[in-house]
Amino acid sequence: MAKVSPTIYLRQVRQEVSKITWPSRKETAISTTMVIIMVIVMALFFFVVDQIIGLAIGAILGLSG
């Protein structure tokens, strides 16, 4: 691998960063909200599935009440 001087490297990094299309504040807020909602939905889903499996295993093994 060829060695690049720190000055050239930083110049190239600055050029690449300037090419990035950054999301707007509104897009970021919407995406963040969607992620939080999906995390909550999936957490509830896995909680319910875990409870059902726990009840089923308890019933099979005769451990329920």
C-alpha cells in the first residue's frame, strides 16, 4: 500500500465528506421515530411469544399451577 502524506489524506477526506448528501433534520427525526416504534413493537412481540412458549412448556411438563 502506498504511503500518503497526512496533508493529502486530510484533503481527500474533506473532498469525500463534501460529496455526502446529509439527511435533513426532519428526515432524521422521522427515521428515528420509526426505529423507536419498531423496537417497541418487536419487544412486545417477543415478550408475548416468550410468554406463550413459557406457558406451553409449563403445560407440557406439568408445571402450571
